[in-house]
Amino acid sequence: MGNLSNEQKIDLSLSWRDATLDCQSTFHAGKNNKTWFIEQFQFFISDIEIGSTNAGWQKVKLANTPFQNQNTALIGTNCQTEKLHAKDLTNVANDANWSIKYTTPTDIILDENSGIRFTLGVPFQVNHLNPISQQSPLNLPSMFWIWQTGHKFLRLELAANHEKWLFHLGSTGCKSVSAMRAPKSNCLYPNRFNFELPLGINSKIAKGNLAINVDLAELLKHVELSASSSCQSEQNNKSCQQLFDNLLLNNQIKSAETEPGVFNAVNINHKSKGSTVE
């Protein structure tokens, strides 16, 4: 591997189809076209690699920030704490982060054939460690279940008038001597998802402007949002099965002509703004 001195940044955005979402936005979903807004949407990604024609796949080195360390980054926003910390950002990692800062080998030349691949989830080696002793962002209580199951890889919580819905993604079927002990081997259902995306067509990567959009509409496709359809990664839950399928549709090598998925390489400057929470 070459000398890791080429500092880069990937910007991420969240959308509902073509409209950008944030804590002040609303979107309409379901058979009744109900109005929903985000209370929390955060997820971990790890094992990030950049691929190029000249250098093949190279693992990136993440910068140490409150949102990322070593091999894992926390992306997204917690709208509840963002409101609480609007004037006093004493716990910044609880709020919003929509970028990944990293370095790559200087011999990587990005071109129209370049790509990025990563894992949605926390690696097993650190997933079940004591969060109190881990560095941020792996020490956040809101993103941790218990030692036996480990971290919530993705936490999505939505609200509408008199109704809430949630999706917590994480490993299940984990065996250990107790719920307060870490398993010694992989869980029966790791529930980590690998993604590989092209970067060359829409992202102007020749200038280093890497951008990835997360399309909430693709994640929630065919899921009827209601309190009874919430998902805590149970294998026999129909909503969970659909959500897993939606992630799996993006869990493959994609070309520039491939239909959009949950994760897409895009030019984030070309998205409109969603409706505003009143």
C-alpha cells in the first residue's frame, strides 16, 4: 500500500426520493399518505475501501474525530439531542454528522471506473466490547443494546401524529453465558450488509468531491409504517424481512445504470428540500 497522506472527505445526505431530509423535514408515506418526521437516524459503517483502475481496492484510514475512529464511522443525526444541544454542544457525537474524513494511498487515481465499498455495521471484534471503555462513537448508549448482541448498526425512529415507528438493525441469535457477556463466536444472524457503489458518473470525483445519498424511500419500500410494524431485527418479523430485503437489493455490485438503492453515489447539490415540520 502507498503512503497514506492523501486527505479526503465523503459527504453524505439523506433524502426521501428527490427531496433532502433533515430534522425539520417531513415526508409522506404509506397507503394513507401519512406525514412523518425523523426523530433519530444514525448508522455505523466500517471497512471502507476505495477502488481505482490503477491501484485496485485500498482500505482507507479514518481520521480520529468524535464520529469515527480506527475502522468505524457513525453517520446521521439524533434530532432529539440536536434540539437539546442547540446552544451547548457538549456532547457533539450525539448530534449530527454527515461526512467521513479519511486518507488514502497517494497512488490512487480516481476515474470513471472508481468505486467505494463498505459494511453497514460494526465489526465483530469490537461490536461486543464494553462501550464504557471504547472511544467515541462506540461509547454512545443510544447505539448499544447489551454486550450479548452489541451495537445497533442502524437506528431509525420516526414519528407522526399519535404514532411512532422504529427500525433497529443489529446482530441477533448471539450466544453467550449471559446477556451481560460477549459471545466468543459470530452471532447466528450477524445482520451486516456489504455495499459496493460506482463513483465515477455523478460525483465529480476527479476533483475529490465524493458524495453518497441515503434514500429513505428505498429503505422503507413496501413497509407500511405503524407502531405494530416496527422492527428490532427479529428474523420472523415481516417488516424486518422486508427491510432486510431492501438492504440486500443494494447489497451487490452496482453499475452506473443500475436502479437506485438505499445507498447511491450522487451530486448532493442537485436535490430539492423536503417539507418543513410545523
